[in-house]
Amino acid sequence: MARPPRRRRRRRRRRRGQELLTTSQAAALAGISHTHLRNLTSEGVIPVQYRGSHRRIRRSDVQTWLAGRQRDDAGGAPAAD
């Protein structure tokens, strides 16, 4: 008896900014510890998606957070002595 043809899984293509990162990957991109990044996601500062119990963060959300942080730093906040 012949087997039915196998169905191929379609891999979803994501745009560059839509790429999902693990907390470790996102932390490396942002230059912060993964613990600090998890805290930021828990506080709602950086949006997070869950895949089961695993957190996934969009690359574009990390880049947006970084841009906002650089803007705040350049805003002339007085340096602590």
C-alpha cells in the first residue's frame, strides 16, 4: 500500500524587526543582563510574548527601547556626582 505524500511544514517568514529573540539574545543585543531584561518585561517596559513558559521578545521592541534610552541620555539629564 502506498503512503500518502508527506505535508511540508511552512516556515513563517518574519520581517527583520519581527524576529523573535530569547531573553539572552535580546539582552546581548541591548547590552544588559538577561535578569535586568526579564525585569523590564515583567514591569511592562518591553513587550513580551510567551511561547509556553518561554519569553520571546521582538527585535524591533528591543531596538525601540534602546533608541528611547539613548534619547533620554542625550536629553541633558544632570549627571550624579
